[in-house]
Amino acid sequence: MAEQSTEQHQAVGRRKTSTARVILRPGSGDWSVNGRPLNEYFPRMTHRRRADEALKVTELSGQYDVLVRVRGGGLTGQSDAVRLAVARAILELDESHRSVLRTNGLLTRDSRKVERKKPGRPKARKRFQFSKR
């Protein structure tokens, strides 16, 4: 039996405390996020739209199956991590998409993280109410 050679492209994306690993395979455009369909894992339309943005911009949606493993953080961080990982996987697939992805800001990693709580304060920057007397 001859082995079936399937080309696949992997990439990693991160946002806040979320990490997403994406595998792109030629297919019919099926999404699997942690073993569940995209619309089941990300119930909000905005999260689904963010995750799928790179494929729509490069006009590759419907041509590749997307397998996603995502961990950590909340849904917003996870969807943005998936967005970056998909963009990087597309770049690995075809380098000619770099300019389109770059102009739409899909290759820039958002490095913002939650600032730690400081001692003597209720939150990172908030202070207790000042009382003169």
C-alpha cells in the first residue's frame, strides 16, 4: 500500500497567556478547535471572525482544513492566538502572501499582558481612596 503524502503546514501563535498550534492541510475548509467545530468552540461571531481573518484576506478560505490546539487564557486571547498562528501557517505555505498579511496587521504579535498586582494597592495601578483627615 502506497503512503498518501499530504502536505501540511504548522505554526504557533500566542496572545496574552494563550498559545495556539495550527495545522493547515489541503481540504474543504473544515475547522477543528480542540476537537470541536469552530462555531461551537467560539460562540461569539467576533471571535470566529478574528480566527478566520487571515484565510479570508488571502482568499484561501474553503481550500484548507484547519486543525487547532489552543491552551490557556480566555476566548479573546485564544481567538487572537489562533489568528496569528493561521497567518504564520499561510506564510509557511506561500511566502507571496506576506505583503497582504502585513498590511492587514496579521503578522504582528500583540505583546500586551496583564500587569501584576503591586503590594499595598488593590490592583496593579489603582490606589486606595485618599483621606486627608
